[in-house]
Amino acid sequence: MLNKGVRSEEDRRIESIVLKLSSIGFVPEQEACLAVLDEELKKIGLSYEHLLITDGTVLAEHLYRFNFNWGYMEQFADILVKWSVSEPSFKDKAKALYAFIQNESKSFSFDIMTKISRL
């Protein structure tokens, strides 16, 4: 388990990555967009290609191992929903992330259930 100081530093690092990913206007046809996306995803052990082929449950477990708390994991799923306009497979991955949060966090969230039902 991470101590408080290291945990705060890790939270700031993850928050920075999630904020950067959410600011990316996802256009998979543009190489510059994919380069920026890959650069950020590499910080959490992913790439665009890996994100495309990874199952949603495996993705959730991967993010959990990279110390994503439930809030950051939900934000990552929200990003995938936004990007699913250009890449429809991201919708299923987001749904799997929401379900993982709902099951593993041991607390019920109407907000997450609403997000799942909209997908």
C-alpha cells in the first residue's frame, strides 16, 4: 500500500493524465492526434492500438493496477464515451469500466447506473 505522500503524488500524476486525455479532441485519422494520445497513454502502460484491442474488463483491471481510484476510473470511462463518437468500440469499454467501479467499489452509485443505462 502506498503511503500518504506517495499516494498524493500518484493521484496528482493520474489527475494530470486524465485531464490531458480529456482535453484531446479525438480525431483518429490525424496522426498528430494519435501521437499526443499515445504519449499520454504510454504514461499508464497503454497505447491507442492496445486500447482498441483490450477488453473492457481487462482495461478496468489494468487501470486499477495503475492506482486509478474510482473517480479517475470513472473520468477515464467518461472520456471513452466522448471518444466513442469516432470509435464505437470505446462505448463497450466504458460500460465495462462503469460496471467494474460499481461492483468493486462496494458502494452503489445512481450516477454510474445512469451512465450504464445510457450506453
